[in-house]
Amino acid sequence: MGHVLLVESWVGAMSTLLPRAIREAGHRFTFLTRNLHHYLRQGVGEDVHPLLTADNVITAETNDLDTLRHQVQRLHEVLRFDGVITSCDYYLSTAAQLAAQLDLPGARPEAVECAYRKDLARQRMQAAGLPGPAFAITEDWPGTEAAARRLGFPLVVKPVDLCAGMFVRLVADRTQLREAFDALGDFPVNARGQQRSSLVLLEEVLVGPEVSVETVTIDRATTVLGVTDKSLAGEPWFVETGHMFPAALDAATATAVCDMAVAALAAVGFDRGVAHTELRLTAAGPRVVEINPRPAGNQITELVRRATGVDLPMVFAQLALGEQPDLGVADTGVRSAAISFLLPPRAGTVAGIDGSAALTAAPDVVDWAVKPAGHRTADAVSNNNYLGHVMTVDTVGHGARARAEELVAGLGVRYADDMAGALA
């Protein structure tokens, strides 16, 4: 039985999936966090939060790496860790550096940093000769404005160190560019209390459907498990509205996409771990949007598991422990699995979400959830604002995506202020 040090976590699906996977693989874990309430306030119904099933729950300042190194070293002397892991992007580098310090299995810290940071990944892929969008990395407004003039509008503006599509925006002119630049400047600290980089990434717009490639890399050899298709909401934001695995692609396109993703991972030097690489299928061929050196979010790993039998959170934990995971694909009877998300029509307080009775009765629905009455939502400007989801499977073909979208379209959101107005 191995002992995993879990340094922080996402509060969504992975906060359940990763602890479960560690336990089901026959291992145990210690959970290390700077703020336990960050997780507990999310709620998991009446059940004990999976993170609290840890053998030990320890509070430490995970944002201060120098101090954390000494604390973890002392903990290791007593608790004896066999691996270090995190599912949260903001601590991927921290986990990699701690694993290296303790001489435990894991990806090289430099590789993790280059993969996660959007600016470093772009530079590494360009240096490796991979085709990609024209881009510029800027820091102040004069430099950003000058770079935009060189590249030409429209452009995509990205923070280099945020995730879930936060502050990623399509801009059509100087006015919109200034709005996007100022919005980033007004968000100097991320949700985990970390000081953000002031760098801004400007990119040429990639036109075409978006997909992602789910991979496992061991000693720089990458195995592709398949391609996921992705649905996006309307511009100027890049909010994901759903996914299906496997994507309905012809063989030539699938091969080109997978080859590009593997080449991108090699370009950043990624040598060990699970990765989720996003690409656009442009007229000139697949182009990388970004690399994520961790399992996919938005329950994509559950879609992969239902279709292939491969449990990527478990593989992620096994790799952190130095184990050789089984990547053999099984015939699960599922030909496609999909998830569709309910986006808020607008900001406000939810009074109720109607239509869930149809989800309970549908035999092809394997999971669903909606936010409760009283939930306060912002506008749908990132993947953090979902009001619910529906997951479906198709045992015949690639019909899961259309079915999930149909069911989500049958859900109706009521707002408290609408009811108040009706009673006035």
C-alpha cells in the first residue's frame, strides 16, 4: 500500500474522483491544504467529503514553497510518502518540485511548468518547429497595443497562468483589447491567493472545431487513449458547454490530431503523467490551443472510463507512486459517452431548475446534477459558472452528445427576482 501526499485539489469532480481512485487502487493519502474551508463550503450533500477520508488532513501554507519544502520534509520523515500529487493547476509545479525534493516519482518540474504556463508552452512549441498561431507575450499596455497592431485583429487574449477559460476572450478591436487587458489587471491574485503573472498572451484566432487528446506519458513515451470533442458557447468567451468521447472523427483527422498532441508534449519535455491537450481543427490542420499536464476536468475522465474502462484519475495516482498502470482498453459496451452543461442565462439568484424529472426517468442518463435554489450565479463567462450537467451513454454509436444536449435543453432556470417581479 502506497502513501500519497495530495497537495490541494480542485473542488469539482476531481475532488471526488482522485481520492476515490487512490483508495480503489489500494493506497492511502494525506491531504495538505492552506484552507480546508475552501473545499468544505462546496458541499457534497450529506456524505463526508472525499478529501476528508484522508488518513491525515494537515494545514500548511502551500503558497510559500520555501517554507513548505521544510515542512513536507519533516512530514516525510514521520509519515513516509511514496508519491506527491495534485489535481489543481495552481499547484502542479509545487507537487512536481516536492516530489523531486523527496526523490519520489514524477514529471520533471521544468516540464510541468513549461506545459502549464501558456506562454512557455507556446515558446517551446515554436522552438520545436510545430505549426501554431502567431502570438506575442506582453506585459504593459503600450507593449500589448503595439503587439496587437503587428498581429492584427481579431485576436484572442489569454492570461498565462489561469485555467477554466477564465479571462480568455476574443477581441475585435483596440477598445475590446483594452477592456480585456484591464480586466486581467484587476485580477492580480488567483482564487487560491497566489500572485498572478502580469504577462499577457495574444494569439491569432484559430478557426475550427475544438477537440482534446487524452494521453498517458511514461518515460517520455506517450500513449493516446483517444480524442474528445468539445462544444463551446458563443463569442467573445470560450466557455465549454459539453464533451463527447470518443470524438466522431475520420481516421486521418484523428491520427493528425493525436500526432500533434504527442509532438506538443515532447516539445515541452513532458516525461511522466496524464495530460489533456486541447486543439483546434483548422483548415491548415490541427493546432494546439493549450497543454494541461494533468487529467482532464469537466468529468472528461469519466467519459473515457465509461467508453474504454481506463480510469485516468487512478492512472494519475499510480504514476505518482511509480507504478506501471494498465492502459489496456476494454470493451465496455459503450460506444460514446457525453456530458452537456447547463449555463446560466444571466447572473442572479436561482429560485429553481425545472425539468429534472425527465433525467431521472431516462435509461441512458448515467449522471446528472443541478444547483439548488438559492445558488447565486454570475454570467456564463468561464467554466466555473455551470448550473448543472447531464451525462449520457450510447451503446450503438456517436449519439451520446446529441442526447445530452437535448436533455439539458429541457431544463429551465427560474430566478428569484423574476418571481419577486411577478408578485409585485
